[in-house]
Amino acid sequence: MKIGVVTFPGSLDDGDAARAARIAGAEVVRLWHADPDLHGVDAVVLPGGFSYGDYLRCGAIARFAPVMETISAAARDGMPVMGICNGFQILCEAHLLPGALTRNQHLHFRNRDQWLRIENSDTAWTNHFTPGQEILIPVKNGEGCYVADQRTLDELEANGQIVARYIQGNPNGSTRDIAAVRNTAGNVLGIMPHPEHAVEALTGPSLDGLGFFSSVLKHLAGVGVPA
Amino acid sequence: MARVVVDVMLKPEILDPQGQAVANALPRLGVNDVASVRIGRRVEIDFAGEVDLERAREIADKLLANPVIEDYEIRVVEAV
């Protein structure tokens, strides 16, 4: 299984995302923002960082990168895509996920290990978890406050599209403690904290992040097989 | 030069922590009668030829503002 990791100018966590995918057992293909070719990958990770310097709004310019046009089309056709942090912002700007991410309510950058509760395991990226499972992965963002209008939020709740919530403290003021959301189909996931930084005991607070990468491998292995 | 100005503001229902931080600093200037401060962005677009309002609206809608959280206003001004 090939997982593509995109590098935009200003991406920071592409190396860690590639490493995490490799540790989970995937063949990793590095994708470049200016190259629209996905080089035969089965899934894509949009990593954290500050694509295009976060100019205008986080993710606003990356959305128009040549690689994103191909990824958007593939995502609409069901290819699994996970956006982490800046990648989540890009997915919202590209309208692949509802809502938007705004400046942390308290204006401070937050960098710490964060407990999350997995609310929905019915996605390509979280099927490895059980609903209600609590995991610990790092969070590090300045603009991670998830917002959407009330109607959208109610729809997300009703459809089970809220995939993870912050517990034991909300690091950025995110509405309804939302840490991760998915599209209706469940192939596109946006998550503000960083699973790719929690895949090895030496450097991470846990190995919980690996679950996202093993989930997509499991999903890809089962594609076409009726549930 | 033909100039279009686009003002982008957070929608009223979206919290503006930056504006709040500025409002909270005002008492230090001795200003105590300000109820609220909201911060937006002004974008100036200079067309090489005639003003193309349709095109400007497209730029504002697709790139300059995120309609999920922001409103925008467009006007043509005399460029100096």
C-alpha cells in the first residue's frame, strides 16, 4: 500500500508523517505541491506546518496548489485523505471538510501532549480504534480553534462526523471541543493534533498515533470487500 | 491605475480574539468608553487596465475571504 505525503513550501511535519506511515508498514511516496501527479498512491497525508507562510489565511493558498486539484478530485472519488494541523486547515479551505480553523481563543500558541476521545471509528483513518477510546498525542497550533455555524455543528453531531474531541482541557477554544472531523463518506479526515508525533516511545508520549496509519492500511486492504 | 478595494471582516458571530486583545489594551491608553474592537483586512487590487468588478468579486469570493467565517465588501476607488 502506497501512502503519499505532500510537501508544500513551509511544510514542517512531512518527514515525521512519512516516517509514521513507514513504521505502520506503508510504502511512502513523497509528493510535491507543484506536481499534480499522485504517482499511484492509495492514500494521501497533508502534513502540518505553515504552507505558503500561512499568508492570507492558513491553508488558503495551498488549496490552489497543482497537487491539491488532483487530491480534491481523488478525495471526492473516495481516496482516503488525512490532513493534520495545517493539512486540516487546507482541507477546510478546499471545502473537502466543513467549517474553518481560526486563531486560538486565548491567542497563545499551544504545544503539549493532549488527551483525545475517539468519537467515531467509522472512517478510513480511525477504524483501528474503538469509539470512546482515549488516546494521548501532541497538539501544537496557533490557529486550531474549529468553528462552524450551529446548523453545521448539529449536522456533524447527528452524522457522527465529529471523530475526536479534546478531553482534560481544550487547548484552543475549539467549538464543542472538536479535535477532528470527517466528511460524510468517511474517507477524508481532518485532525488538529499530531498522530505522526506519537509513533515511537523514544520521541512520543505514546504510540497512539500509529492507529491512524494502521487504520488506513486496514481500510485499503479491505476496499471492495463488503462489510 | 484602476483600483478595487476589498474589505474582509470576520462574520459578527465569529469570535475575534485579536480584536478583543486590542480592546483589552485600550484602558492602558486611558480609553474606557470602547465597547468592542473588531479587526479585518483591507486588500487593494490594481488592475493593469479597466477595473473588472466581476473578476474582483471572484478573487474575493474564492481566495481573499473564506465565506465560512468572513464577509467582504468591494468598492472601486481612485488610485493615486
